[in-house]
Amino acid sequence: MNGKAYIVKDRPQPLAHYPHMRQVGNLVFCSGLSARQPDGTVPGGGANIRIQTEAVLENLKALLAAIGLTLENVVDITVFLIDMVDYGGFNEVYNRYFLAESGPTRTTVGVRSLPGSHLLIEVKAVAWNPHAA
């Protein structure tokens, strides 16, 4: 099989048929996350990279907490920005959540668009679950 799927009911729901996360062995693969809230809104009206970065990292934090993990368990992050002009503002917020010495590896790429004209950022993460059997 392809591991255990997790769909967290009180978080923004995926827009198609895929889980929020899938655990295979000790690794937890998180589907791409945006700043979208459970009610479908985007904080700050969708025009502020700092607000959206905080919201997307809080979404990741909440998903991981649902299975007993924290941001400290994240080993790799891929970040998609629709405008690399936002790179500095994104880093400013990101650096409040992670330290270079203990944080995940990271790749940041510029993309043309995301699913929703108001979205500025999407994050995909891989976490390690030390409690997995």
C-alpha cells in the first residue's frame, strides 16, 4: 500500500481528492498548503506575503499537531512563490519559525500562478515521525 492518509477535518480541505498528509514509514508527506483558512478566506485579503507566509506556516503547524508532531519534525520544505520580489518578506517570517541549525532543508521556486489569484505562496513539506512503528 501507499501508507496512511490523514485528512484533518478542522483545516482547509483539499480542493480535489487527496489527503492533507500521507505517512509512509517514518516520513510524513504534506500536500501543498496555502494561506487559505477553514472558511476559504485568505488572511489580509490576499495581498501581503508576510501575512500569507505566517498563515501557511500556521496551517502546517496545525496539520502536524493533529498527528502529534511539531514544526521541529519538518525535514524538508519546498516553497512556491508567484513573485520572487516577495522573497525577502517571506524569509523574514520564515526565519521566525525555523533556525538554520535545526530547521529543514529548503527549496524556493518562482511559479507563474497558484490555484487562486489571491494566493502568493504555497508550501509542501516532509516531516519525520519518530513515533511511527
